[in-house]
Amino acid sequence: FVQRTEWSLQLMTQRALEAESNVEKLKQEIFILQGELESSKVENENLRAGQMTDLGAVKHNINFALQNLHKIITGANWSIRQLVSGAESLHFVAEVLQSTGKISEVEGEKE
């Protein structure tokens, strides 16, 4: 009975030592994983900050493009007004020339 108790005690001691060894290994693994988690958190925050910066840059570029587009539209409108005004002037000159031609015809018929 004593031998059996000693054997059980040795077996329990061996299991306890193995369990302690496993606990130490798990503690080390937890420590490593916590370090990786912290690194991942920092990397995640950096990526989010980078996205905000990228979004800010995109927004700035869009605003810049819109400002330039408005300038181009204003210039195009001015050019269109100039073309219409020039066409009206040419139409007026054509009417004057046509009237002058009719006057010349009438004077030619009188002579």
C-alpha cells in the first residue's frame, strides 16, 4: 500500500512538474502574443492615420480640380459670348454691305 501511494505521489509530482512546465510555456506564448497584439494595434492605428491622410489628399485634389474646372467653364462662357458678339457684328456688316449693294444697284439704274 505504501509503495502504491509513493508511486502515485511520484506520478502526481511528475504531472505537476509537466503542468508547471506547460504553464511556463503558455506564459511565454501569451507574452509573445501580447507583444504581437500591441504591434498590430500600432500598425492598425498608423494605417488608419494614413487613410485619413490619403482621404485628405484626395479631398484636396478634388477641390483643386473643381476650382480649375470652374475657371475653365468661366473662360469658355466668355469665349462663347465673344464668338456670339463677333457673329452678330459680322451679320451687321453683311447687312450693311447688302444695303450698300442695293443702293449701288439703284444708283446704277438711275444713271
